[in-house]
Amino acid sequence: MARLELRRLRNFLAVVEAGSISAAAVRLDIPQPALSRELRLLEESLGCQLLTRHRRGVVATASGEALLRQAADLLRRADSLEQSVRAAAGRVEGQLALGIIPTLAHGLAGRILENFQAQYPNVRIRVEESLSGHLIDMLERGSIDLAITYLAGRLRGMDSRLLLEESLHLVGAVGSSLAGGRGVSLKVALSQPMALPGPDHALRRLVETAARQSGSTLNNVIEVNSLALQMELATRGVAHTVLPLATVAAQLARGELFARPLANPAISRRLAIVVPRSRPLSAACVAMRKTWLETAPALIRSGNWPGASSLP
């Protein structure tokens, strides 16, 4: 184990995640030849090939996959040890990888991260935006430390703390025939062209489940796995979409979109903070979780998280 330098393990993980040595070199801010040399020395120290090179980049070999599974956990534990010692001295610092779902990234996540950075300026944050299922996979692999994600049920091997509940709204152009008024039935909403993410997306599954319960059907759907494009299509009047209110708060304030809560049935989702049980939490991770648990309810109470309600 003495031959395995933590720096080289970090570089190896970065290359596998990036899928190419050149992309990883940019992310790590080191020259590509130096990174290639580090990888070669790591392979020599272990006596096996860890990566297969091809025209589009690199992929891990069977030996590389075996190293990948344990290296991520080893590095997290090393970081946690270092941060715990510093936290005992009253300092919270180090690296932290946070995963968030796209609708949250375009909502109030920035404000909460601003609060965290002001309180813990020595923590280096990396934010990954992805779908709920992908974020859980990243937690299991050790690619991120914690995730703020939609929670549909119990997650095996994960510690989940409910954060809030958000109601979902029909969103569309202000000139739409459905603009104005309060709630709108799901059946009426789905009679219009809809821009929705693909079936793998948790929000799409929520809409499909509610549609079956109400006897409605999703007939005219433009499948769009881009939140920005969903909102653009809604703004142009090409289609309506379904989103949390906070995600489109800025567009509503500018008069670019309308939003009406869905009814018969109403649709809502629960957001949770998720961490893996298998790894100790670093001081930075504990601080980030505490910031979300304290700031989100405060934003709801002040009316700055529209469409959300606190959970008991």
C-alpha cells in the first residue's frame, strides 16, 4: 500500500470519470504529459494495465475497475480523516462534491451555496448536476459526497433526510389559453402539447403515474432532456411543461411564463439530502447538510421558496 500515492489514485479516478487523459488534465490543471507519466507509474507499481486507450479516450480495464471501486472509498476516508482533525481544531476545510437535480440547480441552490461559502470559505466545492438515479449511482461509486435529490422511497445503503415538499405546476407561455386562474386539472393540462423529460426522469414518472390515476394520457409529448430547452419551448408557446414553481420564479417575475398548480390530482415531490451509510461523513459534508437543513425551511418561511412546504 505504501507504493500507492493518494495523488496518483486521485489522478486515476479523474481520468476514468472524464473518459480521456486530455480532459482530465484540463480538470486537474496539470500538463497532459505529466498526467500520462503518473498513470504509467501507477500501472508499474501495481504490475498491471489499468486503462485501455482508444481513439475517443480511455476506459478502465478489469483491473482498473477493481482499483476504481476501492480507491474512491479510500480517498474519501483519507479526506474525512484530514478534515476531522482540522475540524477538531475549529477549522472546516477540504474538498466537497455535491450532487443536485437540474430543477434545483436552476432554482435556489445558488443562494444556499452562497450562504455555505460565506460561512465556510476554506471548503472547495464541486457541484454535479444530474438526474436522481444518476446521483445515487455517483454516491455509491464515491464520485460525490452527498446529493440533494427527489426521493420516491427507501434507498438501500443510504441515509436520507427529508428536506421539503414541492408542488408541481403547469408552465407555459403567457399567451396560452390555459394562462390565468388557479389550479388546472391534469386532464386539461395534458390535452395540450407537452415538453417533458424522458422516462428515466423522476419528474416524468410522477406525471405518468398521476395521468394513469386520473385516466389521462400523454399523447403529444416532445421528449426534452434539457431543462433550459423545456423552458424555452414553453416560453415560445411551442409546448407546455411541468415544473416546480421555484425553478421558473425568475421567468414568472419577468412575465415570460405563467404557472398554475396541477389538480385532480395534485402532484408533488419530496426532496431529500442523501449520503451513503458506508462512508464516514467529513466535517465539510456535515456542514453542507446542516446548511441545507437550516436554510431551506428559512427560505420557505420567508416566502422565498415558492411552491414548497416544510415537512414535519
